[in-house]
Amino acid sequence: MKWFFHDLEARGELDRYFALARQHVRADRVIFTGYLTHHELQHLFPCCDAGIFPSIVKEAGPLVFLEALASGCFPLGTYFGGMQASIDAIAELFPAEIADAMKLDPMDTVADIVANVSRALRFGVRYKDVLSRTAAERYDWRSVGRKLVHELDMLASSQQPSTSVA
């Protein structure tokens, strides 16, 4: 954040940035929650059009992404580590511009939030059902269980001794 504000100041854009922030970041439009547990998120995400996850930690598999997705909340996350893998895993289901809106550059996160949030809000409303359906089809325990059973069946059938007549 410090680098971002210094860069804006160096370009003479800091005052304009804060004027725009006062205009757009209002209590009735944006809520900065801080850390929330699943207990709170299960009720919050279904009410949201977009969720922003600007992590500075390379998580293995950020569950917050899947929780947002399952609720139809358009996820934006820092594009590295497990968040990158999560975004890439569903990217082919959407036009490139939508998948790109989910990605926040870890080296320029604040600028990407500013650039991507308006797109995310537009897409979030249009793709709410697709997002939640995608989570259910790919990550719900029933679908994971079906995939596991299929893989085990394939493994078992490849272990069967072949019968041949000489």
C-alpha cells in the first residue's frame, strides 16, 4: 500500500485517488470486514456480488475462493500459489475477460483491485448461477466422491488378470 500511495503521489494523482475513493467507497456500498470464519461467511457470501481476496501468503488451496464460488460470489484473488491454481481450474468455463477479472497481480494488487472490481461486479451478477453450479459440479463432496469411485474402478479393472486362450 505504501508503494502504491508513493507512486500515485509521484505522478501527481494522489489527491484525485482520494477524491474518487470518497465518492465511491461508501458504507452503503463497500464493507471492509477483516478476518471472518466460515460461520460468518456462509451467510455473507450469498449476499455479495464479488469477494476480494488480496492475500500476501501463497496458500496451497484457499478455501475462501471455493466458498465464494459456491455461493455465486464472483471471486478476485492474488494470482499466485493456490489462488492461481483455483482460478486457472475454472478459467476455461468463462470468456477470457471474465477469468482475467478474477486475477490480482501480486506485485500491483491495489491497482488491479481498482481496475477489476467494476468488471467483477458486472460479471458477478450475470454469472452467479454459473459460479455456484461450477463449484457444485467440480468441488462438492458428491462429485469428488464420484470421481474417486471412477478412478478406483479404472484402477481395479486395469489390475484384472487378462485371460487368454493359447
